[in-house]
Amino acid sequence: MRVARMMRVVAAVAATGLLATACGNLDSSSSSSEASAPAAGSAAASAAATGGAAAAATDSIKVGFVTPLTGPLAAFGEGDQWVADSMTAWFKENPIQAGGTSYSVEVIVKDSQSDPKRAGEVAGELINTDGADVLLAHATPETTVPVAAQCEANATPCITSDTPWQPWVAGLGGNPGDPSKPFTWSYHFFWGLEDMAAVFMDMWNQVESNKKVAALYPNDADGQAFTDEAQGFPAIIGPEGFSFNNPGLYPSGTQDFSAQISAFKKNDDQLLTGIVPPPDFINFWKQAKQQGYNPVLATVGKAIEFPAAVAALGDLAQNLGTEVWWAPSYPTTSSLTGLSSADFAAAYTEATGKQWNMPLAFSESMFEVMAAAVTAAGGKDKQAIADAMKTMQVDALVGNLDWGKGPFPNIAKTPLTGGQWRATDGGEFPFDLTIVSNSAAKAAGLDVPLGGKVEPLQ
């Protein structure tokens, strides 16, 4: 039923002329991409042009999809089965045309259980047992790094997202500051520490504060990267006049945050930031309120990027801020289905009854990139797919992805905005995420409309 509803939405959009690919014609964005980057542009255009007129599949491609469906990171994978089902239905009607062959797509979903070791194990199973031709993975370094590492070890192309690019590169043994030593099989798209810092500082500068920033980070790959004195947040925000109070990385799963709260109160930290798993932040924020820690503004990644985590906080969620990787208001469309961001989010809500979340578009966009890479490669040869990724360019649901312009050879950056959760007045869901900072996205070439202004917590 869910897949059927999704396909009805696609059909409805096609009927209104928004799904330009249904006629098998290239749209203007594909044509312009082709002019600027022939190989990559042609791949994206061909992948998008497979709608209705495609011939019956004569071969198949196996795509392995590793995601945390359970465990503390499950919020990241909440919509992934829906995405996998929707993409399976799409490719059934629209096989990939590459090298004169029509390819159906088989998607094999594996649950990482939010465990890095498990993520690596299932990635190995997908390659060596299931015979996957391409692997996809998202949801923090705990998922993307071990999956990419398996692909590097087993000569299999890998497309990942939803991890700041610096922890991803470092986690695979690379040096984010040295682009001369790229990886062979793994390609990633997301934003970086510098983008998140730019968004958060823009939000911080819109309220009155003493510019003292409380740092709440667990002892994981994100925490280590973001608190690095040389390349992390301290080095980025310090020159802009903000001080960074890091009382130390806490063990993930901590139940008592009294020590951190005491340190923040003692230092009079009026701004709060961090990259915190949702369960940890829910405990921290409730304890902070109980113990009288009331920052002027809180901008926290990972923890409050999801409607379910926000709903669990009730009234305490009002005006909590976070970076926004994607939202229904983004002026972007899928290079496969032609669905706009607004229509894609509406399709998810119609099918599941749940509110949209940021990772949805990144999961879908991995399939867009996969289809474009297979088309550019002329088929499913693994080396050809990996080679095609080096200069891949795709106008995806999450924005323009260009691996020829990344800060590291295996990286394509995505635009980033900032938002605050605000209670709705009789809306379908208790809170909506309002875009309040768009300057960083504009600088990256995407004009995302503002929904409001930054408001202090107190």
C-alpha cells in the first residue's frame, strides 16, 4: 500500500507536467549540466530520462543499502525502508539504460543496528555473499566509515552520505587537509564542519550573548573531529570572537550530565552546541532545565534533527536550533522522479503518516547518484562505476552534487541552512522546523527561503 501511494503521487506529479522525465526528454538543467561536464552530465540526464518509455530490463544490478533501522541511531533510518521500497517500485517501471542494456535494480537493505562493527559485517555480507554491485550507506560515521572501509578492501563502489566530510575522510585513514591521497572506491556527499560552524555562527550572531559556547560532545568520531583544536570548531569559531568551553568528551549513553551542566553554568556559557545522539540529548536537556542551566540559544546537531526526538521533549523543544541539511522548502527536484522537495516530503507523510525528516532526501539522492554512475559507466562494471564517480555531477533532491569541485577528491558538498523548532497552532504535527538562516546555502548557490527569524530560548 505504501509503495502504491508513492507511485500515485509520482503519477499525479507527472500528469501536471512537473515530472519532465516521464516523456523521456532531457530537462533544461540536465542539458546545461551536459554542456559543462559531458560525461557526468550525460549520466545524470540519461538516468533521469528512463521514465515510462524504458524497455523491459534485460539485466539487473544489486544495490546494498546499510542503515541503522534499530538502536540509538534509528531516527536516521526511520524512513529508509520506505525510500528503498519507493526506489524499487520506481526502477521496476524505469530500468536504468546504460551501454545499450536495460537494468532492473534489486535493493537489499541491511540493518547496522547502530553498531559500527555490525555495519562493517553486513557490508561484507552484501559484497561477498549477496553479490552487491554497489553499496549505499548513510547515518553518521558509525555507519558510513565501516561500510566504506569494506568497499575499499573489497574493490566495490560505495556511495555514502549523512556524515560531515572531515570525520568520513579521517575515519577511512585519510587526511582532510591532504587531497593528494584519495580513496579508490568510496564517494561521499554531505557538508563539512566549516559549513555547520558558518550556519551556527550566523544564528548566534542574531541574538544577544556573551559569545561563550558550551560544547556537548560524546567520545565518538564526530565528537573527536568537532572538538579538534587545530581543525575543529575551536579553530573555526575562535577567530570570530567565540570561546569554546569543552569539559571533555562524555561516554555515549551517559545518563547523568550533572558534571557538564555544572561546568557550563560555572562558565556562564550562554550558547550551547554539540553533536549528540537523540537519547543523550533528551536526558541532558531535561536535566539542564531541572538544574537551572538556561542558555540563550542552543544549536545542536544529530539530537534534534528529528521530529520524534523533538516531540519527546514537549514544551522544552520550543526554539531549539539545529543545522538543516534538507527541507520541503528547498527549491530542488529529484533527477530520477522529478518530484520537488515539497512533493517528496508530502509523499512520505501520505504513505507513513509521519512527519518529514532530513535524511529522507539524502537516502533518495544516493539512488540518484547510483543511477547516474551506472549510466556513465555504461553498465555495472565495478571499476567503471568507480571511475565515473570521480567527475560525477548530479542535480539531486539535496542540491547540486559535483565531485569535481569537492574539498577532497571523493567528496561532493551539499548546501546547509539553520532552523529552529516551533510549536504549531493546531497543525498536523506538534512542531515544525522553521528555516531561520540561509546565508551559507546562498553562498553555495542555493536560495532557500526563510521561514522566520532566530528567536532566543529565554
